[in-house]
Amino acid sequence: MNLAEGFAEVYEETRNTSEILKDLKKANTDLQDQYDKLTMSEFDYIDKVTKNYTDEEKLQYRQNLALEYTIKALKMDIDYRNMEVDLLKAQGKETESLALAREIEMRGMSRSEQIVQGLINARKDEIRIAQEATNISQKYANLEVELLRAQGKGTEALALSRERELATIDPANRALQESVYAREDEIKLLQEATNIKQKYANLEVELLRAQGKESEALALSRKIELDTIDPANRALQESVYAREDEIKLLQEANGIKQKYADLEIELLRAQGKETEAIALSRERELATIDPANRALQESVYAREDEIAAIEAQKRVRQLEIDGLSAMGYSYEALVRSRAMELEGLTEAEIKLKQYIFAAQDKMTTDNLQIELMEAMGNTSAATTARRRLELRGMSAVDQQLKIRIWRLQDEKEILDKHNQQQITILELLGKKSEALALSRSLELETMDAQLRPAQQYIWALEDEKH
């Protein structure tokens, strides 16, 4: 880098630094100005701003500031008045709201403009009142028509509705409108006559069906339908009827044939010939299948036969197992039953199943060992072993609760045995009254407090008898 390039770089950096300082100074000045507006009084702030102004500039500044405040005050007043208008509307005071809105609108107008606007508003009021009167009259007229209809007076309601409609039509067009009404009446009468005729014809068809005359009902129904069809299309419709009859006859024939086939199969089953029934059923089904699909259907039948044979073999084996159990060979029956359960399982499922069998065998062995302990008179060890088995399937919390229950039960059992021994000793020593008193005292301790007085009274009566 030469000397000129070095000076140029230093100058550029100095210029950039100067621009940054100018921006910071301007930002600081703006912040100071905002701070002064917030902290200084209005007159002190004006004096600060216009300190270096001429008298003329100060006057102009004050006038501009006053104008700005006036505009803000006017805007605030307009906003407030508009809120009053909205409030009146929300309260349902439409008239007061409209009057206030017009007052706000005319406030900034000249006297001549206010006079013109007043005339416009008056005309608007006249139009609005006329429209409201018209609406009320129309609504009343509509209610009269609706009332007549609700009373079942459809003819009077229609006449009144037309009368009201004609009153609103230009006299030059009333004759045309009356012609329209006449044509509507003609169409309505024609439709009613047609509906009555159609309803009568339908009732005739329903009567024939109710009498079991289905053929006559169908013929009459078709005749009625043909009468309503264009003559050019009747031949085509009759062809449709003929085709429908052909299809119906074919369906009836197929239905009779199918019903006969089903009865044959049911007869074979009733005679106990299940194999022949299945063969005949499959033969009939194959006859209805497309030749290209028959081989596939026969494969389905073959697979069904295989499954049926396997199920039959399982039933035989189950009967053998039931027989072994009935004769007391329960272990042999269990071995065969488990072998059947393992058939068809995957290797992983077989391992899990064998683990379950082993656990079941272990449980059986443990129960037998406990029974052996009890048979040998070792009830304490049997109880401990039985409780250990019971705890095996519990959570840690439940185990602690169960142990506490057993401890309390054992303590009570020991105490009961001790008390019974004391009573027996007293009886053997001939101290029957002391034994009876101790027995009654122990009984009272286990009794509800509300029942004790009655029990003591019973014992008192018993003692009096003796």
C-alpha cells in the first residue's frame, strides 16, 4: 500500500465516524425533546423551544401550537359525540341517536349549508315515516291473510291477498293481472281434478292387492301409467312391461328350482346323510359358477374337508381325554390335553406354553406338600408355606398389608386359646362361677357397646332362674 492509499483509507474511516456521531447527536436531541415535553410545563417548554426565535417567529409558533390543540380538541369532541351516538343506538334510542348524529354533522357547516341540510333531513324523515307506515300496513295485511289461512279459509285468504296486490298495481295493468289470476285458478282446478282421479285409481289398485288379486292390480296400475304417457312412447313402455314379465317368470322358475334343491339337501341332512348333503350342495353350487373358476372352488372344498377332518380328529381325542379323566387317570388326561394344546403353535409359543405348564405343575406340587404337612400335624409349617404361596402374586405394598393382617389374626387366635384354657382350668378346679364370669367378660369385650346392657340383663335373668 502506498502513502496516498493510506491517507485515503484513514480519511474514509474518519468520515464514517463523523456520520455516526451526527446520527447519535440527532437521536439524543430527539430524546431530549421528548423528555422536555413530558417533564416541563407547557409555557416553559414553549420558552425553551422559541428561545432563539424572533418575536414574529415566536408569535407564529404560538399560533400554530394553538391551532394544533384546537384541532385535537375538536377531534376528541367528535369522537366523544360519536360514542354517544353508538351508545344511544345500543340502548334502542334510535330517534335520539339520529338527532345527535345530525347535530354533529351540521356543526362544521355554514348557516346556509345548515338550512339546506335541515331541509334534506326533513325530507328523509318524511320518506322514512311513509315507509314505516307502508310497512306497518303491509304487515297488517299479511297478518290478516295468515289469520284466514290459519282458520282454514284458504279461498278468502287468496282473495284478500290478490285484492291487496291489485291495489298496488298500476290501473293499466290490473286487467292483465286479473287474467293471470284466472289462469292460475284454472290450473289449480285442473290439478285438483287430476289428483283426485289419480288418488281414486291408486285406491283401486290397493284394493285389488288387499283382495289378493296381484295380477289384476298390476294390470290396472300399468293401464293408469300408460294413460299418462305420450301415445308415441306407449309401445316402448309396453315392451318394457313384457320384458319385466319375462324376468319375473324366469325368477319364479329359478326360485322354485332352488327351493326344490334346498329341500333335497335338508332331507338328506334330516336322514343323517351329512356327507351326501354336502356333496349335493357343492354340486349345485359348482353348476352356478363360471367354468374358469370351478377348479379354484374345488380347491376350497378340498381345504374345507381337510379342516373338517382335523376338527373331527380333535373331537375324538378330546373324548378320549374326557374318558381318562372320568376313569381317574387325570395325569394321563392332562398330558394328552397339553399335547393337543401345543399342536399348531410356533416354536416361540410352544416354549411359552411349556413354561406355563411347568409353573402349573410347580403350584400343584407345592399345594400337595402343604397338604402333606397338615396331614402330618405340622400345621404351623403348612400355614407358613400356604401364606408364602399367597404372597407370591401380590405387590410389595399388598404383601406388607397381608402380613400385618396375619399377625393380628395369629395374636387373636393365641389370645382366644389362652382364654379358653383359663376357663377350662377353672372348670376343672370346680370354680364354675369364676369360669362363667370370665367367659361372659370375654364375650362382652367383643360385643358392641350398645348391646352390652341388654346382654348383661339376659345373664341376670338366667342367673335368677338357676
